[in-house]
Amino acid sequence: MDMTYAGTGNEKAVAASDLNRTHVGLTVSFEPDEFTVVFGRIGAIARKEGGVTIALAGVDGTGGLPSHFSLPPAQLVYVQPDMLTNTESTIKDLFGKVQENLRSHKGDQRPDAV
């Protein structure tokens, strides 16, 4: 049975080789082998020759679940969006639209009647 996991609609696909310190602490999902799908929070990322190792935070091997996974560089890892970054981006977008709106209305100003 090959699961071929492809993440969910709000997750962003990232190649394991593109993971960096900004991804530590984010929730991820990936398929380390054809029989397993992993969901967890990245505790650490290690680049090794020929691969990338992801250590999950809060996993101590309980229930037979490994705390780290070695993945080939091209392996896709699906990252949940960081809510703080998304909120910050949304605020910046809205602020930019407000500024643009204000600039376009400056020409409509009338001098105050005295």
C-alpha cells in the first residue's frame, strides 16, 4: 500500500534540502517511507551529506515513534503556515492598501473655505 501523501490545502511543500532555522518550531507533515505519515513540530534540523535529518520536538520515542527522521534532499515536507508570519503579512498588505488609497485621494482635497 503506497500512501503518496501530498499534504493539505493550507500547507506549503518544501524540499527537505530547503529547510532552515526559520522552520524550527513549525508544524510539519511528511512521508518518511511508503507506509508512514508523520505529523509533528520541528525541534531541530541537521544537514548531512546526502540527506537532511528532522528531529521532532516533544517526541521521546514513546509508543515506538522515532524522534528523528533522515530524509533525502528532494523529499517534500509540508509546513503549516506560521500564524504570526501570516498575520504580519496580512497587516502589511492591508497597511499598503490603506497607504495607496490615501495617496490616490490626496488630489481630491479642497482648500478650506475661510
